Amino acid sequence: MNTKFANVKTELPGPKAKKLLDRRHDVVPQGVGYGVPTFVEKAKGALLQDVDGNHFIDLAGAIGCINVGHSHDTVVSALHDQVDRYIHTGFNVMMYDPYIEFAEKIAALAPGYSKKKVMFLNSGAEAVENAVKIARKYTKRQAVVSFSGGFHGRTLMTMSLTGKVRPFKYEYGPFAPEVYHAPYPYNYRRPESMNEEEYTDYLLEQVESFFISEVDPSQVAAFIMEPVQGESGFIIPSKKFVQGIYEICKQHGILFIADEIQTGFGRTGKYFGMEHFEVEPDLIAISKSMAAGLPISGVIGRDEVMDSAKPGELGGTYCGSPLGCRAGLAVLEVMEKENINERADMIGEKVMERFKNMYDRFDIIGEYRGLGAMCALELVKGRDSKEPAKELTGQVLKEAHKRGVIVLKAGVHDNVVRLLMPLVITDEQLNEALNILEESIEAVLVGVNG
């Protein structure tokens, strides 16, 4: 296939990358994983170039951190301007106006009509930790409920909240106390005897039973939910389920925390994924694409909830760095000027149309699904058995990398191909990348069967 953007001229890793990889193995622990065995030299928009001159189309976006693309000119310009002024003073020591301006804009965009306040942190896990901390302070309760299959981070609390054992939790216990896991809908794998509505009703009933068998609702500070489960394979709940959980929370005085770290800032076609479900979270954890790759995160919440903490109880040395805030302001400018939310919907429509064609061609695709530009293929050994095809999924990814497309896997069973392309990707780049992905599936199947 002739390609315009993807061009891998060497084996992976190439000669220069091989030397760097040897150095990496010598000094970096193996627990810090990697997907593609090469090293970046340059990145722009949805394109990457490695140290050996190989060119790739990026459908991973640094695991969803690069919605407005690599090195967007507006973001780069804002960072240069900020570096020339000051790099860091510590917001808890001497404050700076980019923090305030960014907080004002984020608060105005958050779903719902309640007055919001915003604090900034460093990472997604830190945002989740602080959302839990604030919820406990406000409610004077200790228990927190997350969902099976959810992913919330790698710190002690966020590992405890995460609903998948390997590779995130195995042999890392004991975990934080007063954390409970409720059942979450996985419509593709629901019992055959139930339709989707019956399945949703059943799961909501299970949550009510959960309050009898696991934890009394009067002890629960918060439920935390991803609008779309990311690491579990882009599992999309029904609106009825999300609204049902929300109503259960309101009934019992429990706060509803939305983990929007992967779904926020245009990924699902809206600023926040929860907008699709028409609920107003009490607290929202944000990070990843909010600053185009700069390490910053945040918690948005109703003002009376956020103000429950006393002065000095929230914060941190680098929380809400000036560079991250300026990059975040630039991201919001780009999103508005370039209609990033609308672009995400257009990308999603194109991808889902191509996924349908692939589904019709390849029996190993059990289901294709997506919300906005958060799209995935679930690979199985057979559509009747739905047995996860974990090894084959890894082979597809490796083949795509060899052909110049960076793509990730996910899923409870590691059998989902997920796309998190920069939302500035051009139609031509997207079509080429999807062609290569389809060819990669075909090549793997020929190898397996042939």
C-alpha cells in the first residue's frame, strides 16, 4: 500500500532506537511499560517521527492527552511567553493570574447550573485522590464506591478504586480501607436472557442490594464513575444507568464524582462526557488533554462542597503550575476556534462507519463501539463464544506499529483496540491510518490461518 504519512523504513526498534532501548533497560525499571519499541524525535498534529526517521500516524494521543494535537502552535506560543515571565512560584506561596483565569473558564464550562469552584493539581490520580478527600470532608463519611472494571490511577487510593487486578493491583495490597466496588454494565457481555433495559434495571437493583450486603448508604461519601470506562475497553453505560446511579446518590446524600480524565476536553464530542448523560456531578476530576500534554489536573465542584476544606488542607508544591495553566488556556482557545467538539463527532462518525465495514469483513470483531471520537474494536475468537482474543489483539497492534500507525489496546481481557487520535487529525491522515489498521488485521489473520 502506498502511504503518504506513515513510513517505517527500519525494523522496530531501528539502530538509534535500539541503542536507546538498551540504555533504557539498563536504568529504567521494567515496571514502567512501553507500547512501541522506539523513541520520538519530533511530533506535530497527529504525526510522529522517531529517532531513526520512521514516520507514524498517531491514533493513541499519549493515551488521550493530545486532543488538540502534538505541539499546537497556539499552545507552544503560550508556553514560550510564560517561560519568559516566570516558571514557578508555588500558588500556595505567591499566586499568579493564569491559575485564576483558567479556573474561571473551566468552571464556566462545567455541566450544570450550580456555582462551581476549581482547584488544580499535577496528575489524574492526584485529582481523584483530592475529589475523594473533599467528598469525605463535606459529607463526614468515609466509604467510597467505584465500579467493577473502572480505572482511576496507580496511587494507593486510586489503585483501591480501580476495578481491574492485573496489571494495576496484583501483589500491591493491602489497599485503602472503606473502598467498595459496585457492578457496572458491559452490554456486549450481558446475559443473553436479558435485553439492555432489563440488564440496566437488574444492575441498579444490585446496587440497592449492595447497600444491604456491603456498606450502608449512610456511610458512603461518594460514588465515582467514568462516563465511559477507558482502560476497560471504552465501555459505554446507558443513560438510564448513569441517571439511576445519580438518583440513588441524591436519595442517600451521597456525592457523585465524575472521573473525566480520559473523556474530557472534546474526546466524546463535548467538553465533558457526562453531558451526554444529562447529570450534574458534584465533583469532576480532570487531566490528560486539558493542557495538551503538560502535567496538570484539577477538581471541579459545587462551591459549598469545595469550600468544605479549610485553608491549607488542599494544595501541593507544583499544583496548578503556571506552565500548565497557560497551556490549558491555549487548549480552550484552540477548542473554540477550531470547533474541536464538532470535529470529534465527525471523526467518530467516520471511524464507526469504517469499523462497521471491518466488522462485516472480519469475524474476529465481536463488537465495535464508540462515543464521539472514543472508539474501539473488541476482538474475539468467535462471535458465538465471545471468547476474548488477547494474543491476537497484541499481534494486530504490533503489525500496525510496523506499518506506521500507533494504536493502543485496552479491555478487561486485553482484547480491545482503542483509538484516541488527536482531534486535529486530517481526514486524509485518518483514512490512511484506518486503512493500515484494516490491513494489519487482515495480515494477522492470514498469518494465523495460513
